[in-house]
Amino acid sequence: MSGPDVVLILDRLAAVYGQGAYPGRSPEGLSPAWPCDPFHVLIATILSQRTKDDNTRKASDTLFARFGTVQTLAAADPAEVAGLIRPAGFPQQKAKAIVACCSELCTRFGGRVPPATEELVTLPMVGRKTAACVRSYAMGLPSVCVDTHVQRIANLMGLVHTAKPEETEQALMAITPKERWSDINRYLVRHGQLTCLPRHPHCERCAVRDLCAYGREHGDDRSGPPAR
């Protein structure tokens, strides 16, 4: 393939960040108090849309303490759910979607979260990113989850040249071995949190600077070669 070596990038980031951003957890603020299973990850990821992880965690803690199963949430009053998830923002919209989502899980899928992306994206407020998070973090299925970190860093590195997350997902799938798909989100998110910051990428301490289009052009070489 042309361009940066995505496998080498992932290997180096794995050496730096260990298990990555979310070892055994949802990437969207699911509290360790709850199991990292498809139901809890799905609902937490819906809650995470357009909010911060801390807000997602507060909302999911309160929600799951009251409604801990697909069946109880499917039968819940959306107004009560909205009151419980208020910290996550857009409570009425998210509450309506969560109750409808759980209702559809019960009526269409026997109360289980389906593993197929094509089925997941038919649920309310579930797009490809949410589907990929559930598949990757709760089901252990290879998936490329494109969030803001992945979209930004993959383009910054020159791995892809895409404007939309769906384009980025397809492009990364094409250049990455399937068994490494889930590592993309796990390590690029951690890299974006600690090193490749949105407003000030720390190229001087980046382990993959020599493999990154932006790093080669803008990196501070005075601090020496990147860690290997």
C-alpha cells in the first residue's frame, strides 16, 4: 500500500499505550459499575452523542440503576427516562430514542442486541459509529469505529484523505488487516487524548512522528527521534 504503514503505527501506539483507551470498557463513558455487554454499551453510546464522557457516565449510572434491562427500559416512561439522563444533554430526544430502541430490540430481536451492522443501524439513533462501538467493545467483533479522534488523526497522518466518517471507515478497512480494525479506535483515541491533541499536536514526543504526514512536516526534530 502507499502512504503510512497502518500496522506499524498501531504496533507502536500499542507499545506506548498498552491496552489503549478503553481496556474492557465502552469507549463512551460507561461506568465500571455496569457490565460491558451489548445492551449497556449500546445505551451508553447513544447517551454519549454530543456530550462528554463524564456526562455520559453520570447519566448512564442513574439510568441503569433504575432500568437495568432491555425489557424494563422498553416499558419505561420516556419522561422519566429523560429526567434520569439529563446530564447527557438532549434528554427528551435521547429518552424517546432509547425507549424506542429497547422496544424494537424486544419485538424484532428477542431482547438481544443484533451483531450485524446492517441490523444495528435500523435502530433509533444508531449510526455506523455506534454500531461499530457495540460490535468492537461489547461483542469482540472486528469493526472500525470512527469518532472525532479517528477522523482527525487518520487524515492528519495521511492514512486517509476523507471528509466524512463513513468514507474514513471504508478507507481504513481497505488498508488495515481485519484483525486490527478494532485497534484503530482503541489506540488513535488514546493518542488523541494524550499526544496528538486537536489544537496542539505534541509531535516532539510522538512515537509515530516519522510515519505521520503532519509530523514529518511540522514536528519539532530538536527533541530527537520519536520513541520506538
